[in-house]
Amino acid sequence: MLRMPSIPNRRKFLRGVINTALLPLLLYGLPAWADNIEQLRASGAIGESLTGYVVARQSSAKAAADAINAKRRAIYQQKAAEQGISADQVGKVYAIELFKKIPAGTWIQKENGQWIQK
């Protein structure tokens, strides 16, 4: 089992895991899913939260958001188990990296719950 590096290097390590393993899979892993999430983002039906999960901004997108989040949750849990950290930590690091890469115009939910566009 791989151990977490010291505290100062933990964030850098987690970002490396996200960038090399999770981000490409979550953004582009399944073509139909990637197309769907991009369409939902572009329409404003879903937005990205600081937890690493999407939020349905329109009730019609709830089922899609739930499906996307189920896939993300499984990946986060797998990576968390491999690293000996919580799935919540993996999700939060993923969110930080995702915010850098998502297209302009994507809705992002701030810590206070307010929505803004990137």
C-alpha cells in the first residue's frame, strides 16, 4: 500500500494523482458520457461544486447529475482506498484541478452556495 507523503507534499502528491489518473478519465473517459456532461454544463443544467461532484441546477438534470456523481464517487473511493485518505479529500482536490480545466461559462458553486460562471 502506498503511503501518503509528508503534510507539505500531500497536496502536490494528490494533484499529481488527479492529473495523471483521474482527471483524464473523468473528463474524457467515456465518449457518450463526456458529450453529455459537456452539453449539460453548456446549457447551465448542471454545475460543478467544490466537493468534486456536479449539482443539478435544473430539476430536469437531476438524474444525469446523480449518474455522473455515482461514477465519480466510485473513482474517488477507489483512489482514496489506494492512498489511505478519504474520498472527500480526493473529490476536493479533483474539484480544484477541474476548475482550472473546465470551459469558460461553466457554472461553479462557491463555498457559500452561490453560483458563478467561470
